[in-house]
Amino acid sequence: MRRLTDAVASQANRRSSLRFLPQHGWSANSKKDFVMRKLLAAVAVLLAFASTAEARGRHHHHRHYAHSGRPAAWCGWFMRTQVGSDPGPQFNLARSWASYGSNAGGPSVGTIVVWRHHVGKIVGQENGQWIVQSGNDGHAVRTRPRSLAGAIAFRNAYASF
């Protein structure tokens, strides 16, 4: 019985020894452990790059489409349905609306308000706040008071809403 416990202890000591011995090279267990650590590190690096690529992908809304043909970020796509004549798929990207129509010079009812990553139309004013209707606002078409802070353009449409 003592021989068996000595053999098990000896085997455990050999497994826990994760050293490169110059005169012997890599032991089988330490080599496996080394490979597993490298593989784990590679997977961690790939996951880190994948998550940053996903974050970057959100800024290229015109490239990502849902199964219905509607872009995943669809506020610009919705605005295309709100103007008289569809200006085309390049306006699926919110900031493209900063060049649509003519300069409104500031907020007013009926103007298109453009942020870097969102677009909507001003449909009213209530208690000093502008009421904006937009698509993809909480994954729905919503009409609600919105701050115009950060807006990059206010545009008059070519045709009326």
C-alpha cells in the first residue's frame, strides 16, 4: 500500500513540474500545458479583437441589414419613408441627412434634425422642449421630447412631410 501512495505522489510531483530542463527538453505534461496556455492566450486575444470589431461595426450602419432588408440601425431608413421622394440607400446612414435638402438655420417644426448617429424630424414643441419623431428610438418609431444637444444639422426637406 505504501508503494502505491509513493508512486501516486511521485506521479503528481512530475505533473506539477512545469519546467524546461535543458538536459532533458520539455516533459510531455509541461509541453501540453505550454500549448494549452498559448491556445488560451490566442483565444483571449481573438475575443478582444472581435469585441472591438463589433463596436466599430455599429458606426457602419449602412452595411448591416436585418433579414427584412431594413438596416440594423434604421433611423435613416425610416426618415427615407418620411420625405416626399426617397433619396436612396446612402441616406440609411444618419449623418448623411446633414446634406439633404436645404439648411434650415436652426430648429423649427417640420425640420429634420441630424445627430452624428441619429436622425429625426421635429414635429412640435412642448414646455420649451422640441418633440422629435424618429425611427429606431428604443427599437421603435417614437415621438417624444428630445434634447437637440449635439445636433450637427437642421435641414428643410425638398418636399413636405
